[in-house]
Amino acid sequence: MALLFSLILAICTGPGILGSLSRVRLVGGDHRCEGRVEVQQDDEWVTVCDDYWNMDAVAVLCRELDCGEAKKTMSGTVYGPVTPKDQKVFTHLFRCNGIEESLSQCKKEDAIGCSHAEDAGAVCKESVRLADGPGRCQGRVEVKFQGEWSSVCQAGWSFAVAKVVCRQLGCGRATLTRRGCNKATQGQGAIWQRKASCSGQEVSLQYCLSEVWEHNCTHNEDVWVECEDPFGLKLVGGRSHCEGRLEVLHKGEWGSVCDDGWGQEADRVVCRQLGCGEPLSPPVKVRRRFGPGAGRIWLDDVNCSGKELSLEQCPHRSWGYHNCNHREDVAVVCEEQQPGLLDA
């Protein structure tokens, strides 16, 4: 393991899965996906008490930071620099079940009598990335192999593997994979020694079958992948973010969703993804008070089981294909969010 007392300060402030700036970070590790857990409260960074802090909580944190799989839970005291004495401890404890999209969705209890000797830490497996692209969801594929970032050779590469990479990075769907990079974006170090065989449904590369092979690849054969930006959704026209007409973000443009095939299972997925309570079932008259949308209708025939972590995972027609008008726009009403993370 790399030096635990690295003085690197790793902060994640990029777009999260819900489209807002992250208010969680890991401090003191040797990369951005390892360190002491800190959250933002009243415009200052505070530590988190390790009571109830377990692998389920780490899994949620790693997901929120787009850091891949949870590896281990650590004491935050092993990460330097030492926590300043005047730094506060967050006022809540997290009780997560491991499927939440962010710590804000976990149940919380008051933290009483916690000191910095009980600071929580976390280690995530940052095992894949897209390098030298215009954003974190486009670039040359690199994987961490034997502690070193390595380019991936085009041999054995497929679009199914690209789909897994995009999913693991918390990006949208894979749109392009190209065998071969131009000279400006070619790698310079090692080349991965494994072939990955994926169905395209895996949540990360570690669940794909792989084999070691002898290769004679050069960086002229590095793989490039482009994913859509992270999926976003919101409810508009209501009294809070937990009710309103549903809009989803695709290709940088917000659009509505047609109610063909829509059911309470889909309501449940939306409410969970927004960090709200259980879905309510108001009459059609109440749903219509949010008004029709304008512009694009992005989704139609959405069919959710209710267990999906994101509406994007529910089967639907291809983006932009529908036989609807805006009188059929979906509206969702959820119970209000319980007071929680970062609202205190």
C-alpha cells in the first residue's frame, strides 16, 4: 500500500451523479479515492465520526465520488496531516444500507461525544480512468495494474467493455470506442497485460472474465472511449425538489418523459435517486398542476422494476424516440426529504 501519511490533499468537486457539486471529500491519501472522510457543513469542512461507519457507508461514499468499488474502511487518524484541533466533527452519524447514491440519502443519527480520535476513513478501488480527453468521461482508457497506470491495447477490446468502463466511472452510456489514439493522446508507460471479456452488463471491469496474454502492442494501438455525461434528473414546478414535472438531462439538454408505461415502480426510482421519501400517488388532477413541458421529450415507454439505482437503468425506447405530446409528461410527487446531511 502506498504511504498512508502522504500529504496529498484530494478533493472531489466535479459533477456528481445528481448533477450538483460534491460536498464530500477524502483527505490525506495517496490518491483522491482514499483518505479521511470530510463533509461540508455551514461552508466549512468537518470530519465524520466512525460510529456505524462500515463497508456499506464506504460503498456509498465511493459511488458518490465516482471512485469505483469500496476496498476497506480505515481510521481517519492514519492519514496526514493531523486533523486540526479546532476542526469540527459532523453533527450526524451515517447509517447506510449500501445502495444509496450519496451519503445524503443514508439514515442519520445525532453524533454525541465524538472526537477526532474517532474520525472515519475510506479506501476505494480507483482502478480505471479515461486520460487526456476533454472531460473525465472521454479519453484514453487506462487501468491500474500492479500499482501502475497502464494503457489498454486494442487486442480483445469491444464495445461491451467500453459500456462497463462508462458505467464504472459513473458516466452516461458509451457512445464510441476507437482502436488507436492520435499521437497527442497516446500513452507513454506500461500497457495492460490482460484481456477483458465483458457482457456489457457488469458494474465494473473486475466482474469481467480476464486472462493474461503475451502481447506485442504499441501505443499506436491504445484504446479511446467516449461516454455520455452523467445522467441527471429533476422535478420542476413544485413546492420542493421532491415534487413536480420530471425532466431528464441528455446531451446537455433538459427534456420531459412520456407517461406511456410509467408506474409507481418508476416513481420509486425517481424519489430514491433524488434523496426524497417514498412516492405518493396523488390523483391525475394534482399531477397536472405542474403544467406541461416544452421542447424535447427524451424518454418514452419507461419500464422500471423499482429496484434500479438510477432511472437511466430502466428499459425504455431510444433517447428522443416517442409518440407523445407534452400533455403526457410524467409528474412525480414524493414524501419530503428527511433532514440530513449538510442540511444541519
